[in-house]
Amino acid sequence: MAIILKNIRKVYKNIVAVDGISLNIEEGTVFGLLGPNGAGKTTLVKILTTITTPTSGEAYIHGYDIKKDSIKIRRIIGVVPQENNLDRYLTARENLTLHAKMQGMPRSEYNERVDYLLNMMGLFHRRNDFPDKFSGGMQRRLVIARALIHSPTVLFLDEPTTGLDPQSRRAVWEYIQSLKEKTTIFLTTHYMEEADQLCDRIVILDHGKALIDGTSASIKETLKGSDLYEVEFEPDFKPDPSQREFLYFISDNPYEENGSIRINLKDKKYLKPLIERIETKYIRGIRRLEPTLEDVFIHLTGRSIRD
Amino acid sequence: MRGIFPICERDFIVSWRNISSDLLPTIVSPLTFFLAFGFGLQGYLSDIEGVPYTMFVVPGLVSMTAVTSAFDHGAWSLWFHRIVQKTINEYRVNPISVYEIVIGKILSGFLLGAIKGIVVAIILLFLINFQTSTGAESALGLLMDYSLVFSHLLFYLLFVFLGSMIFSCVGTMCGTVMDRPEDLNKIQGVVITPLVFLAGLFFPLSSFPSEVLPLIKLLPTTAIFEGARQALLQGRVESQYILELFVYAAVSFILAVIIFQKYIEE
Ligand SMILES: Nc1ncnc2c1ncn2[C@@H]1O[C@H](COP(=O)(O)OP(=O)(O)OP(=O)(O)O)[C@@H](O)[C@H]1O
Ligand SMILES: [Mg+2]
């Protein structure tokens, strides 16, 4: 197993950030951790990357204990933290070489590697500039390059593509996919599409607890039983999603998106009476939706905004 | 302990790069004191313990520069790495121990402080030379009069080094536990400045009433300024001062390492 967690808990004064997580992640997996703001994703990454110690529980990276063998773990992990923690007084290239030196790589080895990664992230022409002169996305790419210098066997990515344009995001995805053979990847993201495309296994976390664990397909499967429809109305009809007649037929609260309303029927048989109730002349179209990861996410974690 | 090297190297690269903007503030304060007291008051003051006032303050000004620079570097650099850039967490995902990180930081603060002290020493000696070359004596001649020999200089440097070491450790402690920049400024005003001014930099310790003198002698800055001056000008090394400084250095070093290790794990 690349990563083993046994009942990991982390309590900050009166906040329980991680509440008893147990996981076994196999080598070569792309593992995705999803969850609303404050769910505990970053805390979990910090625990596994030996930045923070857990309040209780055990965790192992390739058999090394996070509490006792932190130095050994740091040789084999690469870390992209949520915040771009670059050194603004060092050039882009110096940021990378400092990392290589701290990893104990000899100059002959890291020089080539650093240039290769700068090239790959499209930053080679800016290598002698200071990162505070970079755009947010460029800084992000530099942090990703830095995490890869020593060719880690387990890579932790805390929202790696936040702030990246679609081109860079795709380039990062491609690179992550190309690493898959030799590397175990543990990533957190708020982009459902990213989790869907990249991850072999997904866990949705909320309030420090794992709500669901499985492949993207198996997670979507959990909503298959219910029926999700998108109802599009004529432009002059202003539906009120909280209207009583809707509520009887549907399980979640309906919600509006791009002028149409998404509803989750309690049962297929309610479709006809619902349409009759609204009057067909107001309805432009009805589509049955395949549940997306986002639907499951919202279903499990609720609709309200987190503090 | 391999990790100490890249951390120090980084601090030296950055300091070298900022040298043009850093140098001025470093030399302005000792230079101001030198001009105001050394030149300005010189004529009104008799020799202190047989030493012209200018020569009396210069060794202290050099030690002061070293000590305050070491504190500043230790405190602000660690604070910046922790709070602003969060680069401490980048250091901490690499295979180096917390000990290597603090020791690297303490060491670079101490070396940079000592280097700045030496730069100020050279500038002040040049100025003394200028001041006295109108008379018969050159600075070199003046120093020779005080039988400045190589061993004096070595002992003087020992004092400056120990002082920088202590203040680099104290700075590191402050930079580790204080989150707000105002607090660091307060420490400078409330702790460092009184320590510097009470320690007999500008006046002989004999001015203090004899009841408080033993207390004043316990201040690390007294040991640094007074001890360093005696070593340089008289070739006299007071064992109490040396002993005090070694103890302070050892204690502050151990405390800095323990505090850093405890606080940095969040
Ligand atoms: N150093 C800390 N001290 C106190 N509480 C903390 C600390 N770090 C995190 N927390 C709390 O722990 C909880 C989990 O935070 P965490 O950063 O792990 O969330 P997250 O899932 O990464 O959120 P986001 O998606 O916004 O990045 C939050 O309630 C947060 O307030
Ligand atoms: Mg986070």
C-alpha cells in the first residue's frame, strides 16, 4: 500500500478538522479528495506530508510512519500546497534549485532536471525572474514544477489547478496521467470535471468525515435510483422553485440553473402529474439528466454555503 | 546536518542581492552616533580611562551593529518565512530536520551580523584616520598606541561573534513565536534599545551607582560592549564577561531550537 490511514483525527482547539479517517490507497492510484470549504482536505494533506501531527491515529507512507520516519517520507513525497509558498527573493530557477539542494541532489543531476521542468511548465523563458512578478497561474506552475524535481513516488497535490487557465490545466492533467505508472497521486480539488477525468478513486469529505468512497462511476451510481430532470420553461414564465406543487413530487429542493430548473423526482411515475400541474404550454422542454459527480456532491454535502 | 548549507546559502544570496539597499540603513545608525558623539562631543569630553572618546565609542558601535543586525535578521527573516511567504513549510517537506532549519537560520543571522559589524568597523576606522590625519597621528598610529596587536583583535572578534550569536538566537525565538509585525517592533524598542543604551556603550560603567553595577554587568550587552572594548583597547579579557557570554549563547541557542521545534509543528 502506498498510503495507509488508521482512524486519523485532528482537533484544533475546539474544531474537529479531521474526524476519524481510515483509508488504504494502492500504489499507482490517482486518488481524489473532494469536499466543501473547511471539510478538512488541507489538514489531511498536511498530516500526510508531515507538516502537522495528527491528534490521534496512525498513518504510513510506503510503510514509513508519519510520526517517526518523517525524514524518510520527505525523500519520497512531492508536495503542492494549497498556497503558493514560493520564495519571492529568489528567481524562479533558484526556487527550484534550492529545493533540489534540500533534497540532497547533486548539481550534475538537478541542473538538467530543473531546466526540463521549467520547459515543461512553459516557464523556461522566465527562469531568471522573481515569482512575485508572475501571474497567479505561472506561480502555480512553478510550485508544481518544484514538487516534481526529485521525482517523488507519492505526489500530494492540494488543489493543483486552482487559478490555471484551461490550457495549463490540461497540460497538468496530461502530466499527472503520464506519471501514473510510477507514482501514486493524492489530490484534492473543487473541480468535479478534474476528479471525474483523472481519479481512479474518489472520497467525498465533509466535516472531517468520509461520506462516500469509490470510483467516479460507482459514486454516480448512488443517484441512479432517483430521477433527475431538467425542465426548461418559456421565457415569460417565471417559475418559483419553492412552489408547493413541486415539493410533493421531488426529493431535494429544486434549483435553478441557466433559466431552467433541475428537479429530482421521488419516482418516475410523478413525472406526468407534475407536468400536468405546471401546464404544458409553459414548458419548452424536459430532459432526463445522467447524474454528475457534482449532483452527488451537492446531494451529499447539501446546498448551503460553508463558513 | 547537510540541510544547513542550502538554507544559509539562500540567505547569503538574498543579502548579497539586496546589499545596495541594505548597506545604508546598516551604517547610518552607527555613523550618526559616531558623528554626534565622537565628533560632536569630543571636544567637551576628557579621555575616558586614558582613551579619547572617539576611540572609546567605536568598538561599541561596531558590536552594536553586529548585534542588532543579527537580531533583525533572525527575527524578521523567520517571521517572513513563516507568516508571509510560508516557505517554512516548503523547507519542512524536504528531508531536513527542524534542527537544520533553525541552526541554518541562526548561523546566517550570526554571520550576516558579524559581517555588517566588520564593514562598519572598516568605515569608522577610515573616518578616524581622516579625523586624525590632520594631526600627526594616523588611525593606525593611534591604534598602535593602544598596543593593538593581533591577539587583541582576535579576542575582540570573539566578543562580537558571541554577541551576534546570542542575538541571532533571540531574534529567531521572537520570529518563531510572534505572528504580528508590531510585536517584533515592540521587542526592538522595549528590549533591544534599552539593552544597548544601558550597557555602557557611550559612557563608562563607573558612572553607574555601585548598587546597580552588578546588575548592569549581568546584561549580555554589557558583556559584549564592555568586554569587547577592553579586549580591543587594553588587551584585557575579563573572564566574567566571557563566561557570561558563553552561558548566554548556549542557553539562547538551546531555547531557540526547542521553541522553534515546538511552535513550528502547528
Ligand atoms: N491552524 C489551524 N488552526 C485552527 N483551525 C484550523 C487550522 N487549520 C485549519 N483549521 C480548521 O480546520 C477545518 C478544516 O480546514 P481545511 O483547511 O483542512 O479545509 P479544506 O477542506 O482544505 O478547505 P478549502 O476547500 O477551503 O481549502 C476548518 O474548519 C479550519 O477552520
Ligand atoms: Mg484546503
